[in-house]
Amino acid sequence: MRVMALDVGDRTIGIAVSDALLMTAQPRPTLRRKSLLADIEYLRRLAAENEVHEIVVGQPLHMSGKKSPQSEKVARFAERLHEALDVPVVYWDERLTSFAAELHLEEMGLKWRKRREHVDKIAAMIILQNYLDSRPGQTA
């Protein structure tokens, strides 16, 4: 069983999946959004192929901790995803994950255009790794 994390945006969804031991997060190709039904079907197939038993969705919050307008969009998407996949959905604070992903990619020496291609899946990987590390019995 694995956990999948999503960094949901208006145009793309960054995706990461844990290993079977629930210790590490690996990024998956970023999903270019098409329609709600197509996006959910893609994620349903990916979840089935990877034996996902839980989904972590990054919750976009303001730095103050208050919900943003994007938070409501993400919540609606997550509800539809939960209905379609019938697996638990957990929200995880995603503040600064895109910034951390950008820094990580910049440190790797990637040019701006290449960083844009990878930032969403790296943000999803960071969300998932933070979630996995926070679970009882895990060591950081």
C-alpha cells in the first residue's frame, strides 16, 4: 500500500507516490489538466496501479494560515476525487512547498524553463515527504 500526494493547480497537478514502506516520496510526471472527469480518471488509474490507500492533497493557505480562494477549488476537487476513488483524502499545509521546490531545482542547476516543467511534481514530493515524516514512528 502506498500514499499519493497532489499539488493541485488550475492548469497542472503535481503528483508524488510513496514507496511501499511509506518512507520516501517519488515524483511522478505532472498532469496537464484537461477536464475534471479526465483528471480524476487519470488519477484513479494511477492510484490503482500503485495500490494507493490514501491521498494527501496540498492545501494552499495564506502565510497567516487562513484559507485562500484556491483552497476552496482544491477542496471541491479533493471531494470529487474522494467520491471517485473511495480512499481517504488528507489535507496537508503546502505553504512554501513551491518555493522550496524552486530552490531545489535551482540548486540542481536547472534553467528557469526546465524548473517550470518540474516544480509541481517536486512540490508534491515535498508535501508527501513532509506528511510521511510526520507519521508516528517515523524518524526525520
